Amino acid sequence: MARRLPPLNALRAFEAAGRLGGISAAAEELCVTPSAVSRQVRHLEDVVGTPLFEGPKTALRLTEAGRTLLPSLSAAFDQMDAAVSLIADDEDGPLDLSCLGTFKIRWLIPRLHRFQNLHPEIEVRLSASGRPVDFKRDGFDLAIRTGKGDWPPDAAVTPLLKEWVGPVCAPSLADEIRETGLTAALMLHTQTRPDAWAEWSRSTGVAAPEDAGRSYEHFYFLLEAVVSGLGVCIAPWPLVADDIRAGRLVAPWGFVESSMNYVCLKRQRQNRKATRFLAWLQAEAEAFEREAPPPYGAAS
């Protein structure tokens, strides 16, 4: 049976007026005149056969029928908006990317100029976050995360980098660590990965004190402390590769593969901006793994 719905413009006018609490506010949102909104609301009232607003024009309030209709109508418009957004391919506006904070600073931003040179028309807007991805809750287009594969079912997953980890320190501490071994006083760690030292020790068989020393809230702070010569920490290769090549850090035991991977998560919808960025990001990750493989075993 064919649906016998009132005109969509009339429904939109009533929903906006009811949600925003007035004809003028609805007119501003819909980019029409207040009289146009009033005509559409009166037309809807004629179609359904009952008043939806009551009171003076300056203080309209919903009738019982209006209060009954508004929640379902608002939910229906929200559903339609969500459905259209799944297939819409909007070239306007920035590309919103959520990224792990330290990965953003130490790996992505130093390479981002290459994407901007290729696509100057696309503004990449970065936000730092490591919390679980929920595309229904969050407004970003892409998200870079690290994990073991427990990704949200509504996301398209593109693998980027395998994670390799190992102890790193400033060159001034390297000889001391090689001669005396690891001591709790020199071992630093971050609250986000409290078991990093224990996992590395099990993987390599290198003895390490059970309790690591000073803890840092954020991984970026931890790496800054290590570069400054305050101690040694377990670090992922992508976050320290540039520092090691520049001589700011050394890796006395090299790196071993962890169970984590860096991936890029994408909304399941058409988005040319996101598709272009994702293709570039994947190519950069492949070039990084090819041109800068992590050192295995003890560094010379």
C-alpha cells in the first residue's frame, strides 16, 4: 500500500518550529521567511485535521497532538540524515582525522606536507585521541589506532604498520646500559602501557627488573625524557625511527615484533577526500617499512 504522508516541507517546518520553540527560529534554520513556515504548519494542520500549536504568535506552544507527533518526526529526520550521510560524497569542508597523539606528532605530521603538496585543496584537520572509535558518536572521517584487531564492525580497516618495539635511550646512556645491564632506576614507562617492559623481557629473554622506574602520563612526555637522557624506555619503532637515524636515540637491543598493529579506520561511506588520504597514507606506510626497517638484535 502506498504511503499517504503529508508534504515533506510541511513536516520539516513543523519539526523545526517544535524543536526550536518558535516560528522565527525555524525560519532561520530553514533559510525561509517566518510567514513561509507559518503557511507550511497551517497546511500540515489542515492535512492531519488537528491543531499542532496553540497560544499567541509570540508565545506558541505545542498542543497535545503536536507533542505526540514531534519526537517521532525528529527521530525520522535524524534517521534520514544518517542514511543520506552513509552514501553522500561531500567535497566541501575539511577532512577530519583522529590520531594517536604521539604517532601524530612523531610520524604523521613530519610527512603530511607531501599530501598537502599533492592535494592542496583538501584541508586535513587533526585531533589527538586514543579512545575506542565510534563513528556514530564522533564526527571524524578517519581514525588511526593501534591494537590487536578488535576494531568496530562498522569501520573499513586498512593495515598500515606492524609494530616493533625495543628499549631506546640517549647515546650518553648506551655504554652504561651495555656494561651494567638494566636497572630499575633507569627504566621509564608510561601509564598507557604498564606491561611494556615485562612483555619485551619475555619476548627477548633479556633479564629486566620486575618494577620499572618513573612513570609518565603520556607517551610523548616519556620519549622527551628519554631523548633528554633521563633513562631508557620501550618504544615502538615508528615513533623513534627518525630520532635513531638522526643520532638522538640508540637501541641497544634492537627491536622485536609485538602483537600490535597500526591501522586506519574509515567510515563505511563514499568520501573521495578520505579515499585519497587513505591511499596516500598507505603508500607512506609501505615506503617507511621498505626504506626504514627496524634494527634486529643488538645495535652495533
